[in-house]
Amino acid sequence: MQLGYTILYVDDVPATLAFYGEAFGLATRYTHESGSYGELETGATALAFVSHALLRQLGKTPQSPVLDKPASEIAFVTDDVAAAVSRAIAAGATLVQDAAAMPWGQTIAYVGDCNGFLVEICTPLSH
């Protein structure tokens, strides 16, 4: 089995895709003509977004994330965490935790995206 995509539930899919493009340099892979679904180009596994409105039409009750009480996180790997954090903040991300070296060798920082999802920006993990 293989992970195909992760979907996050948001109010505004096109605005979220634009934010991720500006904040993290990710290109849009696909957007449905309705604007209710979109995917980002993130490698083999896509990061996707679906609108709260579409989920409600499908009988679901989507919840908004709470940045200071996260239930999950998205992680982007880069060699230059400080530059990536600066770019994200310039695009409207919220700084949650400045870059810090971890005991296992990674440098990690956290920001909040335009919807309140927690985003980790980190260096590659050495094995």
C-alpha cells in the first residue's frame, strides 16, 4: 500500500493554494473547476484541500483547526529553515516556534498556515 494524498479541510481552497504557493513555493497540481478541491505538487504524495462547503453537502461536519491545540501537523523539509520561515511569515504565516536545533540532529521551526494548521519546517532527518 502507498499513501496517495493527505486532505485538509478549509474554507477557501483557491486562497489556500495561493497561500501555499507564496509561503512555501509549492505549485498547484490540480484544481477542480468548482474551486472546492485542489492539490499541491509535493512529490509522490499530494497535499490536497477540500472545502468545508463541499463536505457539508456530503453530510460531513468539518471542524476548523486550532493552532494552539493541534491534532496534527504538516512537515516541509528544507536545507535552510530560517529562510523558509522568513518566506512563510512574509506570505502571512504565523510564527509559532522559531528555529531550534533538536537533540536528534534536525533544525525545526513551526508556523501556522492561513487556516490555522500547524506547519513544521525542518531540515532533513539523518538516519
